[in-house]
Amino acid sequence: MLVSLKWLSQYVDTQNLSPEELAEKITRSGIEVDAVIDRAQGMTNVVVGHVVSKEKHPEADKLNICQVDVGEESLQQIICGAPNVDEGQKVIVARPGAHLPGGIKIKKAKLRGHESNGMICSLQELGIEGRLVPKAYAEGIYVLPEDAVPGSDALELLGLRDTVLELGLTPNRSDALSMLGVAYEVAAILSTDVKLPEINYTESTEKAEDVLKLRVEDTEANPLYAAKVVKNVKVAESPLWLQHYLMAAGVRPHNNVVDITNYILMEYGQPLHAFDYDKLGTGEIVTRPAQAGEKITTLDDIERTLQPHHYLITNGEVAEAVAGVMGGAKSEVSDTTTTVVIESAYFAGSSVRRTSKDLGLRSDSSARFEKGVDPNRVLPAAERAAQLLAELAGGEVLAGTVLVDELDKSPSRVVVSPDFINARLGMKISLEDMLSILNRLQFGVEAANGLLFIDAPTRRQDIKIEEDIVEEIARIYGYDEIPMTLPESGEQVGGLTAYQAKRRIIRNVMEGAGLYQAVTYSLTSTEASQKFALKAEETTKLLMPMSEERSTLRQSLIPHLIEAASYNVARKVDSVALYEIGSVFLGQTTEELPFEEEHLAFVLTGQWTNNAWQGEKKHVDFFVAKGIVEAVFSKLGLTARVAYEKTVIDGLHPGRTANVLLDGEKVGLIGQLHPAEQKKSGVKETYVAELNLHAILAAATEALVYTAVPRFPAMTRDIALELDRSKPAGEIVAIIRAAGTKLLKNIEVFDVYEGEKMAASKKSVAFSLTYFDAERTLTDEEVVAAHSKVLKALAEAGAEVR
């Protein structure tokens, strides 16, 4: 919502606060002010000019040499290229030295050999968006009224010496979608009064009901419909003040009749529509549901096909408007219109919302009906429109209103105790302060028997329950006034649980390894919901999904991480390392809800190392992914309890995939995407892993015990073993660890060889074994004895020492 402070001052005294001060107060009261916009934008030396004469530039077909009166003793010669500039016009002139938006400074210049002392301006050159400029002036300069005084301040005349507040409204505050709604809010903040528009006009002796008949077929969808008839209307340009109030509110001016309906939309928050009475043809208005396949051409010149749940305004025979959304082109007000029917109605928000969504047609009108308009403003808005049509279009308002009214306009009543309010806020606000705040908000309130009986005005349709009153009192009293207190801890001390602390360790490991955290959707397609799942359970589907791609809760984090990697690679980010900690949803609990299990997953593709200076590059591979998983278990103190076994998983490379086992139970997987999957996703060699954090972090671990740095030297022995190609190195490590004495401290694989000097079914794996004693220096004999036990165990297992 864009709020012109010049317009707002008609309804409420802002007490000479600066725009920034007022914006701060509004924000602190609960409606955020997103921007404070100075419409003048620092412009200077912009005045009214009178084009006394115009002649073609001798050297340029599209330029005109104009002699312009700018309020000085002599005329100023200005060269203008606008196609609509003409003799006798009052125009906007930027004098030499003027500053315009965009850092433009006007100087004297020569154009094709002729001097130009300034510039005749369009509205766009004054910083007004092109979509807001009246169509008549969209391609040229703006023409001012004939009574504009040459040399006077054009910015003042155009209403640009004004500030606009851009309000970021939440859906519940539809009352602030109008100038009067904002005025009530500001009045409550500043403890002042609201000045409502005075409605006063002379009615004709002819009655509206004599020339217009009205019938409403569905009073549930349309409980209130009011029509005013105004004759002898002269359709013309709106006065300047009206045009520029509309432009400040982000609305394009059209003509005085349409502009009046838009002005009242912004003033009252009540949508209106103007029909050309003669184009209706029947002298009748009937509101009814549409017929299946019925068509209407709306004001945007698009033919739309309707359904039976769409509600229409008709002339009793054909559709003239889509109720609450947009009018039809057939009965649109034009330059030939002389008699206008002003519609002011209340349409059910649910009906308007469904129609708007079906037709793909959003408007200022539909937005307000969807959120709920004030039922007590429907009739005053119609009267206000009649008044302005009489004043600005010379109309003759026929007596009375053609009306169908079955709308309940009673306020919502909320009963709440002061103690309830204070208990919710954790403070002590006196009863007098509460009553004062409610009166400032213009809520009807009565205190009796320790309770507050509150009648919320119908403009505030968000006030329904006790908590709504608590919020109103808190925000007007001031959130800053709520005291800060520390919770009473008793014997409890705050801190992370063991699970939370371990999860934080894992985040540090992942980010320390260079991975970025991702947050992906919990919803996926039915086909992808169980892909890469560590265990497939019954899936959970939405009853009303937004789309098939977001219809089922996931059972693995990997598919969406692959999507994220694919998205980045498609945008030339070739190296991607992402991880996510999130829930998967498995089966159902006893409460018929899915069981949530927290998992860790990551995806790697592209380069892992790129040290250009040393000429070193390394792409991600299986062992990079496995190393990250091992780092997780190492930090958690679980390394000795973890094993890896080769496996085959659909969608992963059959030779580069492993299950991760903790105490013999599967808790994860590591693998390369299958080449077909990589091609499908548009990525190159890509590795993924997923771990069941629910199981891993629940595993009991021994307390971390630190040992002193060894003071005595270690001794190493290297052995190379000839093994079957299918033999995992991990099995050999397990044999060595079991056979080793307490002197054996570390086992590392440092080489694997498969080549010409080995049989086709064999491979050579080299291990480095480290022996030491923390209390003394080992002798060769002790190391040989310990190492001999290892060699014996290996020989018994069929491993041949090379």
C-alpha cells in the first residue's frame, strides 16, 4: 500500500512529524514501512511554462523551436522533440541549472545550430513511472491546465512535493488497504482524531429506482448491492489534484468517472464500478451465477470463459462484469457516456478469490474483496462517488439508491479480562491504559465485572478472539515497553542436549571440509520419494498437493541435493559441494503421522582441489566422499565400530558404491551416481552419501580420553600382500588388528597395484604398520615378535606376502 502523506493529511493531523519519524512510529506499532519515498527526488528549478509559439526546426524534421514564457521578462527559446507539443499549451519546463531524477542536470545547449534554454518535460522525466502516466501523454510531454501560472513551481502544482510511505501489509491487516484505514491507524498511534470526508450534494427530483431495476439471485455470494444513477455526466480529464493522488497511490488516471471510482477504492477501501447506463440497454441489473461456458470480454479486451461457480453482474440478458474482479468492455464508460450507474457492493471473499484464481485475473478490487471489505463502508462509498461525480463531472444525481441489502453489519464482540491480557504480555498495564488504547483505536468498549466487553469496528475484520485484543493493546502501548526478564531457571541449566551438540559437531566437520549447507523441499514426486532411501517405508502423500512434483514426503535427502547440483552446473558452477541435515518421513506412528528421522546427506561434483600455482588439480572421487564420512565418525569417536561393504543400489555405480555399517547395522551409503543418472541430471562424475543421524547420534560413545604425546620413538613395518581382486582391504585390516598385540597402534593402506606383473585375478595391497610403547623404547626383538604374529594370521587367512 502506497500512502501519500499529503493525501493522508486530509484525514488526520500527523503533528508535524517528519516522514521518517512517522514511518518509525508506524513500524513500531506493527505495520512495517518498507520505504519512505520522496516524490520530488531532489528536483530543482522546474517551473510552469507557456508555449507562446512553435515552428519546425529547419535542420530536423522531428524537432520544434518553441518560444516559452517561464515568468521572466523575455521569452525563452527551447527546442522540443515531443510529438504533442503545441502553441498555447501550459507545460513543465526544466530551466538551465535544473536537477532531474537520475542525476540529470539541465544546461544551455545548441541543437542543430539553434540555442535551447532548458527542456520541456514529460512526466517520465520527472521520475513518474510510465505505467502511471495517462495514455494521452504516454508518448510525449504532459500538458498542464490552462489556469497554471507561468513561472510558478511545477512540482507543487503536480503534487510532487510529497512523500509516500510504502507499507508492507500482512494479510490480516486489510483495513490498512485504504487511506481512511491508515488514518485510523495513525490517529491511534498519535492519540488524535480522524476527519472523515463530508458528503453533501443536491439530489434530482427524479428517482433512481424509476430508471433502474435490480435483482440479486444469490444473496450468499452477494448480500449487498447498491446502485446510484447519475445523469448529464461530462466525461473529461480529471482535475490535476485527483490525477496525482492516484499516481502517488500507484494507479493510472483515465478519465474523471473512472478516476473517481479508483479514488474511492483507495480512500475507502471499497471497490466500485461505473457502467454506461445507455450501453446496459435494459435498464436492469441482475447479479447471478454464470452459466457453464458463458463468455465475457473484460476491460483488458480478453475474452474469458466462465464456470457456474463464477458470479456475474448482468443486464438481465448478458454478462456486463465479473463480480468483484473486473468489469466488461461492453458497458465501459467512454467519452460519449452521459448517464452513469455506480455500483457499490459486498461480494463474498471466497467467491471472488476462486473466480480470480480460475481466470488468472488479479486486480485491486479482487484483492480487497478477498481479504474482506468493511460492510459499513459500502453505502457511504457510493454516496461519496455520487458527490464527486456531481462536483467533478457536472452530474445530476438521481434521488435515492437502488438497493438489495441482506448483509449483517454488526461488529464482532470479544470479551476478555485485563488479567488475561497482562498474563499473556508478562507485564502490568493498568485498566485505564487499556481503555485509553481501545478508545484510541475506536473500539467500542465497556468494563464490567472484571471484564472488557469490546465491539471491534467492522473495518477491523481481523479482530475475532481474545489474543487479537492482546496484540492490539501490546502494539499501541509499545512493544519496547514490555519488560525484559530472565527465565526462572531453578535447578535447570540451559545448554545443548547431547544430540544437539553432536549435530553441531557434524555441521562443523562438513563446513570444515568445504561443503555448503543446503535446505531443500521435504516434498517430492511419488517416483522420487523412495529413491536412494536407506530403508523404504510406506510413503505419505498430500491430499491436495500443489503439483505432482511436490505431492509426497521424501524418504531420502539425495534426490533434491542432486537437483541442486544440476541447477548449479547448468549455470556454469562446475564444482559443487553441498550438504543437508534434514528429516525424512517413514511409515506412520501410532498417531497416524509419518515418523521423522533425521539424516545427513551430501553431494560432490567437479574439482576438489585446484592449486593453480603448484599446478595441482584433483577431482572428487569415491575416496574423497568416503574420507568425509570417516571424518564424521572420527569426530564422534566411532571409527573403530564402523565398516564399509560393497553393495549395489539402483541409480548408483555398481562398482563404486558401499553401505556404511555401525556395529554391523546399516546406517548409510556412499556411492557415485550411475552414468545414466549423471547424464539425466546433466552433471559429470558425481558422488553422494547419506547417513542416518537418528541412529548414529544415539549410539553410545565412551568419554574422550586424551593421551600424552609419545616421548619414545615408534617403529614401522611395511608389508605388501597378494590378494584376490575381490578381497576388500578392510577385511585384511581387521585380521591385522585382531592379530596385533597392544604394541600395534596404527594400520594404513598406502599402495594398491594391479598390472602386468600380477595375475589378472590378483592385486597387491601394501600396508604400513606402526608399533610403539608410550612407556619405553621398543627393541627390534619385541617388534619382530609382534610382527610375526601378524604375518602368521595373514598366512592362515590366505594372504600371500610378496
